[in-house]
Amino acid sequence: MKNINLYNLILGLSAIMLCTIAIVVSKYGLASAGPLMIFFLLILAIGCRGYERLKGFSYSLVIFSAVTLALYYPDYFIQYDGFAFSGLITPLIQLIMFGMGTSMSVKDFVEVIRSPKKVVLGSMVQFTVMPIIGFTLAQLSGFPPEIAAGMILIGCSPSGMASNVMAYLAKANLALSITLTSVSTLCAPLITPLLMKLLAGTFIEIDVMKMMWDIVKMVILPIGGGLLFNWIFMGKLKWMNTVMPFVSMTGIACIIVIITAAGRDSLLHIGGLLVLFVLIHNVSGYLLGYWMGRAFKFDERDCRTLAIETGMQNGGLASGIAKEIGRLATTGLAPAVFGPLMNITGSILASYWQKKTIKEGVEQKNEVERT
């Protein structure tokens, strides 16, 4: 009871701060409300931790607070004493991928053998729906070519670990979710550059072989190291399972802040419209992923999985690719916006599905039909 009262107090404080922000903005303009907005988002994130239904939004609110900080004070996140913070992006992605590798084992790929149809079809949906939507929106957006290419890039990227969390919360097929994430990530060095060349080649110059190597060093090598680490220690370092998710979340937050600071001017110029297009991209992925599952006669849990795996992309990897091709401040903007936005929409969708009972009879009937 004491904890609930404390979280209620914190949420009450955030409500007061929101009213204060409204007053400050009306009197002195948006430029004067920076520190209050940053503090408000942090307080709100803490308050959400006290409620099971709101807990999923906490991380996204922290990200938005960090993004606000980068927008108001970009100079602190671009470079320090001659060192460009963009140089941290690739090592951070490698660390995140290493963490993914430490949480994987051969068992994660058993689903490929047990249900090859679901894995193959799911992977095909992932690498067709989102790239095509991204390309279509890029054509319609009217954005400068390098920024438009970022929408295609996020669509051509694999799904990330966040999708596994949402699949668990949505009562989807977690084993299938983990398998699809793993398979799409391991296929990314080949498929992502080829799709980018095909779909984004008219927007920016794409060096396929260089991009392949960039993804190999950011994805395959670290994941391979993580798998080897996991095999050598065989669960002896259980603290890694607790620490690495926090390391990954912190790494993603840092990447988003660095990109936001680097592309601040472009983001302020087209920010609202970019958010709208990214939101359409994200939600369309959920919808088409779900109904493609229905078309393939997947059961409800598998349809939910495919929706989440399709709609949620690896924004961190897409940002790393943008950095490696030298377009962090432009092509990297869409991935930077997509990351926190998909966590919010994913949390809402997972919360909705969590409350919705799955009809076991329908599931069993569909399962029989598949076998």
C-alpha cells in the first residue's frame, strides 16, 4: 500500500509538472520549457513503474526524455574534446548483439525443425511487407532523398529483441518469436543490403558488399561470440541474463540520443511529418503481419507473433548501418524515431492482446488442419 501511495504521489507530481509546462509554453514559448519537459517525462516514467498496465511504457518515456534532452542541448552529445560520439554507435550495437548471442542456444532453433513452414513464411513476410511499405512511404513523403532512404532502411532491417518481450506480454508464441528474430537477424547481412540496393538505390548510393561486411561485423561476429561465450560457461554466469537486457536498453537509448543530436536541425524541420510516416509504417506492419498470418491459416497465437515480428524492427542496427554509410544525421533519423515509437505501440498492442482470451478450441482446430 505504501508503494502504491508513493507511485500515486509521483504521478500526481507529474500532472502538476504538465500543467506548469503548459503555462510556461503559453507565456514564454516552447524553447523555455526544455528542463521541465525532461524532468516531467522522467517522473512520469517512474510513476508508471508502479502499475502493471503502465509498466511497459516506462522505458519508452525514458527514451523520450533522453531525446528531448538531445533536442534542447545537442552540443553535449555530438562530440567531446575532439571525440565524436557517433564513434560509439558501432561498438554499442556489437555489445547489444553479443548480449543477444549470450541468451541464445541451439534450442532456440529447434522451432525451425519443428515448424519450418511457419518460420519460412514468417521470415518471408518480415522481409517483404516492411520493405515495400517503407519504399511506398518514402516515395510519397517528399522528404530529401537521404531521409526518405532511412524509411526504407528500417523496413529492410530484421526484427529485434524488443519484439520477443512484446510477444511474451501479448500471449503470443514466444518460441516462434525468438526463432523469427534469430533467423531474420542472421539473414540480414545478405538480405538487407540487397533490398536496400533494389529499393533505396534511387535515393542514395548503396555499396552492397560494404554494407554486407558492416552488418557481418555488427551482427554475425558479436552474436557468434555470444553463442561461444554461452557454450563455454553453460549457464554458470546467470547474472548475465539479468544484466544484459539493461545493458542493451541503455545502449539503444545512447544510440538514439546521439542520432537525435546529430540530426537535430533536420528533425525539427520535418519532425512531425516524419513521426506520422513512421507511425503509419509501424502500424501497417502489425496489421499486415497479422492478416498475412490469417491468410496462411496460422492460429491466433502465431498470428499475434507474426504481427509483432513484422511491425517491430531493429532500429539500433538500422542506425548503425546509417552511421557506417556516413549518413547518420539523415538516413539515421527514421530508425531513431521508429525505435521509441514502436515500443509505445507495441506495449499498447500487447496490453490489448493480454486481456483478450484466446479461444483454445479454434487453436486446436487450426493446429489439426496444419498437421
